[in-house]
Amino acid sequence: EVQLVESGGGLVQPGGSLRLSCAASGFTLNNYDVNWVRQAPGKGLEWVSYISSSGKTIYDADSVKGRFTSSRDNAKNSVYLQMDSLRAEDTAVYYCAREGIGDSHRPFDHWGQGTLITVSS
Amino acid sequence: SYVLTQPPSVSVAPGETARITCGGNNIGSNRVHWYQQKPGQAPLLVIYYNSDRPSGIPERFSGSNSGNTATLTISRVEAGDEADYYCQVWDNSILHRVFGTGTKVTVL
């Protein structure tokens, strides 16, 4: 069974840092591009970051550019989101999502269950 | 950046048809995906590449895309279809991924 499991969430003070992990099982994550998507309490989905299967291409949303970025360790079948200079408005559930196979405009075909980040003093 | 606009809510009686729109500049030239999200759950892909259905998704779910509007249609609506629905595309100019504002479907 294909599974993605996020970890590393919790309470952090404004200005602090966290690193989220996304671990895969049931498939080889190395072969897939991965995205991070967040959802603030009671709000809609917001795309945060993308990393290609090789790790060579990374895109970050304007709202987090310069503060967050993705990385991956294919030997560990895992993807990470490094979050620095956290703000109250970064409070959200963070999901990792796999992009399916295809030439372009690939959908997010599998999602993790999400991990909650709360930024508060 | 590319903006996708959805109606905040759609209400429909059981057995009727729900249509959820996703508006964006020339969205018809893009490839649209749709996700269903129930409370406390992760999103689930229900339509990809405008009109394809993943395995396990009922045929009652269909999609179309033309001009400036993409549409998700749910036929013969059931109580279990009550959820939030989001459209999603790639911004072709900068390859960022973009979600629509989301639509809450209520089954009366």
C-alpha cells in the first residue's frame, strides 16, 4: 500500500525553525516529485514547495520564499521541508503529496495525513 | 501569480447534480485536477487531467475544461459527497502549483 507519513510538527515560537519529514512506504519515493501543501485552520489549501525526483529542481511559493525550502534524501526514501523564520501566519497542517507519473502537469495522486505546526509564543 | 476562483458554497439535494466551477484566465489551455477533502482528512484526487478518474472514484464524478472555466460535475449526489472541493493547476509561466479557493458542497 502506498503511504506517505509526515513528522516533525509541533509548537514553535515566532522566529524559530522546524524541519518536517515525509517518509514513504509501499513505493520508491526516488522516482517521484514531491510537494508540500499547507492548510491554515478553517482555510483552503495552499501550495508551499516542490522538489523534483532528483532534488535538482526546487520551487517555493512566494509566501515562504527565502524562509522555507525542500530537500530530499533518496537513500532514506524521504523528503524534508526546512522552515526558518517562522511566523504566526505559518500555523497550519502541512501535507506532503506525491506527484503522479506523467510528462507534465502531474496531479497529486497520494497525500500524507498531515502534521500540525503551531507558531505561537 | 495565477488565480483560480471557485464559489464558496454549493448546495444540492440528494439525487440531483452538483456543478462546481473553477475560473482562471484561459484555464482551458491548462490541465486541471480536482480534490475532495472531508473534515479531518487529507485531500483525495477525484479528477485529473480535466476529465480522467482515478481508480475507485465513482463514474458520478466527471470534469470538463474550456475557455476560462473548468467544471467538476457530481451526478446523483449522495450524502457521502458532502465535502470541500479544490481545483488545481500548474502556473505555466513559473511552474508553481496553484489551488483554487475551494467550494463547500452541502447535501440538503
